Amino acid sequence: MATKLKTIPTGYRIKETADGNYLVKKSRGGRKYKMSKKARNRIAASARKFKLPVLTAGALAVGVWQPLQLLVQGQGQEAGQVLLRNYTGFNVDGQGGVEFKFRYMFNGLFPLAAVMVINRSGILKPVNQKLAKMKVPLRLS
């Protein structure tokens, strides 16, 4: 048997349903932080701005630099072979032979993998936060 309340306790409200009235806790609702719409839009706009990931771009450039030079010189076939060699370690020669050398990957795959490990470990997160606070459009990772 339900008892009737004379007053509603603080932090509670009455929810009316088809089954009857229930006492439920009030939801906080509304905005989490009170600030003007202009300030909220400014924060949202800063999050949408492009930030250049310096280490990732550098690691990618290490593996692509030599093939791009060859491509500019008009040696497209050689550029494709060098690009394949930098990221897989397989060198395809003109006679159709394929050789694998571990050292080829030091020019492409390993720098990119090292940057990915650094990104996943979160080592540079404090540095990136400071750069963001100073409104520098660069990020290390």
C-alpha cells in the first residue's frame, strides 16, 4: 500500500504514467557548463581546424621522397619499384627476379611503424596539449 507524501523531497519529482504517479530523481539536464553560445561555437570551431601531424607526415615523406624524385624525372617504372621496395622490402629487378632485403624497409615501413607506436603509447600527449593550448596548428603525432 502506497503512502501519500505531503511534500516532494528535494531532488525528486513526480512522474505521471498510465500506471500511476511515481517519485523519480530529477535529471540534471541542460548544459554541463554555463557559457555563452558564442564561446561554445568558438571552442567547437577550434576543434574543427586542421592540425598537421608533423611526425606522421615526416615518416611518410621518408618513404615517398625518393619515388617522387624518380617520378618527376620521368622514371615511373623505377619509382613504382622503389615505392614497393621501401614499404615491403621486396626488390623486383628487370628480369622478373624478386629478392627480399630487410634493410630496404628502413626507408619506408619502419619510420611509419615507429610513429604509429609512439602515437598509440601516448608519449606525446602532454606536448600536443600544450601546443593546442598555445593555438599552434601543429601536432607531433
